[in-house]
Amino acid sequence: MKKATLLQFFHWYYPDGGKLWPEATKRAPELADMGITAVWLPPPYKGASGGYSVGYDSYDLFDLGEFEQKGSRATKYGDKEGLLKAVNTLKENGLEVYLDVVLNHKIGADETELIKVSRVDPDDRNIISDEVIEAKAYTRFTFPGRKNTYSEYVWDFHSFNGVDYLDEPREEGIFKIVNDYTDDGWVDEVDSENGNYDYLMGANIEFRNPAVMEELKRWVTWLMETVPSDGFRLDAVKHIPAWFFKQWLDHARGTVQRDLFTVAEYWSHDLATLQNYLELVDDKLMLFDAPLHLNFHHASQQGKEFDLSKIFVETLTEADAEHSVTLVANHDTQPLQALETPVDPWFKPLAYSLILLREQGVPCIFYPDLFGASYRDKGHDGKMCRVDMPAIRELPLLIRARQRFANGQQTDYFDSPNCIAFVREGTAEEPGCVVVLSNEAENSKLIELGEGLANKQYRDYLGIRQDTVITDEQGKGTFPVNASSVSVWVLEEFMEKS
């Protein structure tokens, strides 16, 4: 059985025009052959900006590129037919498919409503003004292009608990909606940033409304019947009550009578916060290891000043690997985006070796690191700039190495701040490997592999080093690595078969 290896098959600046679904269809055999086992697709439904929407401005969950809404029939990534063809082709090639689910908010309402709201202190959301004002706000979603197909539910102000814009009087800010479900303030079991981080953007969904809960359960039942997917990536869960996802996931899994792989984005660099969330959801899902990603970012920026032996300290992978999905980058951390913490290209081969070749965590690959990306957007100075994200040459080899050589017991040699190593000992049926990393000068590690591997020849699977390492009669060998680099040493006899 292949080792789980996830690919995020998009990035924030992926070109519009319906190109993604056809590309996923075309690349399916290539991905499977490389060693990818699952593909995370972007939100497949219509966003407020229609054919230009990345997908996180959720408008109509039931429109998978089927209805003329928000200026287009197709989404940015293609139409419903293209989506289904992509999903089916990926699955025919043995790949699982996970869909991005954005349930925190809706944007792009079709009508305004006269509602009552109270102003909220944006720095402490628990400070809600006693003054209640009447205002018109965009809170009514009727989806006129869909005409009640699949669902007749109308989202109105009873379905939301906050907005960030009033139409009359014109005012921006954070406004708490007054309805039958909001007397107790914001929901509980969300992040404590800004006092209470229930509110994020747009029309914020009110999960305490039973009708909302039932509609979202109906939707996921319909989604599973319509798109034969295998799991979810859940967006912005720090803003959504944990108790909601416990119920929602139980319903989704019960609908299909099987497990559904689920990884949630709770973007916090505090390990205790992530562990607390997992406890709240009864460990029903996995989380991205944001602390490890931040360590990769710092390591790439600090170079030899970063202590590689501490790369996993205070990370979810170290504390709870069974619930950790590891990553080097994603659409939020890429340059010019909201959580921008890029990992410099020189360090990416090192970072990917640490998530692909070790026992702990499920690794997630980022599309631009595999295929490259170039785009333009406004920089922090307000001026347009160009960003080039080169494909990482070693990445396809590291993905293949995960399936071929990341076998057996793991032994760490994390005994130096600038040069670390780990060994996968292999099994009776599958070969292992020796991985050596340096963030400074050319270096090496003396590794004791045991008499069973005496007088064996090793070569660098990545082709970075051209020399051969020969172990002695006791199975000891000195395995080198170039400056600011990584080498994956494997038995020469198995390298020739790869």
C-alpha cells in the first residue's frame, strides 16, 4: 500500500478561465505514477466573484459551475462537467480526492434586508454596544440563477450573526446581528483572538440556528452523492464552533458509511491551541502543522543561525503525529497573501525531505513547488510586482523516494545545529535510506547501519552528490552532504532499479 501523500492542486494565483479541472484530468496518470495518493481540490462551488473567484468568498454551495450566477456559469476552475470528469479520472488512477469546504461565511447576497445590529469593538469582539440600530444589509441569499434546484433554502438574517458592511446607513465595521439566536453573543468553542474570533468576514454564519445546521447537513449529503470524493479540507475552523464539526462530520461519514479523510485549517503557531482544538472535536479530524511550517520559514530565512536539531520542537508532528498534516507552503502562505511566510527555495528540498521521508505526519505538497508558478499582484508598498515560484527540481524524486525508500524504523541523528540526519532502516521486503541535511557548509555524518549492511555501496538518490559511500565491516559509513543541501543515500543496487 502506498504511503499517504497529498497534493494541493492549486494556488491563490492559478489562472482563471476554467483551466484547472482539465489540467487535473490530464495529470492524473502522472501524479499516480509519481507517488501522489490524494489530491486536494479548491472550493468547487460558485463564489461571489463568479468566474474569477478563488473559492473562499462562498456564495452558492449548490452551484458547482452549473448555473448562470455572478456573471458566469463556470467557476474559475471550470464547469460542473469538467469537475466530475477530473474527479472521476483522478479516482480511476487510484487517487483519492478531497474537496475544500468553506462554511464560515457567505458573500455576495442577492438582496438587502432591514435588520437590527449592534456595533462591535474589532479588537475585542466581546465588547458589543448596547445601542441597537436599524440598518439595511446584504443578508438575503435567494440564488435566482439556480431557481431552487437542489435546495429551496433561503439564507436570510436569521442564518447569520454578523456583517462587516451596512448599506443604509453606509458604514463599515463589525456589526452583531440581532435575531433569535444571538442573545448570548458570539458562539463558543472558537479561537480567543480578538476576545472571540467567531466573526471573520462577510455574512457570518450562525450555527446555532437549527435550520442552518440541517441545511449544511443536507448539502454535504448532496455533495457526496454528486461528487464521488473521499474527504475534505476544512477552511477557517478557528472561526467555527468545534461542536458544529463534530456533528457535521458524523453526519457526512454516516451518509457514505465510510471514513472520510478530513484535515482542517486552524492556523495557529501555538501547539497548545491546536491540541485543545483536537480535544474539542474528539480527534475526529487532522490539522495542518502550522508551527512546523513557521519553523521551515525561519530556517530558510536564518540559514546557519537556525538550529536544525530543533526543527520539530513544539510542533504538532512532534506532539501528535497521528493528527498532523505537514506542509512547506500553501495558498495563504505564498508571497503576497494574507499569511505570507514563504520558505526560500534553497531550503525547500530540505523541508520536503523532512516531511516526505520520515514516519510522522501526512505530507502535503504545494502545486507551485511541483510545477512552478508566476504571477503579478500588488506588493506591500501598493505597487505591482512579479513573483516567480520555481518548481523544486528534487521534489518529484523526493515523492518517489517516499514510496520507495521511506521504510522501516527511524533513527535520528539530530546532534548538531547545522547538520542533522535520520535513517530509515528498511524492512525485509523494502529498502531504507540515509538522509543528511546541512544549512551551512559541506558536512557529513558517521552512521552506524549494522553488520547486515557491511561493505555496501550507497549513492545519492537525488543526484546532488556524485560520489559513492562504502560502509566498513561493521556497517559504518560517513555520508556527506553539500552546503545548504540535502542528500538521500540509498543502496546502489536499489537505486539502479528505481
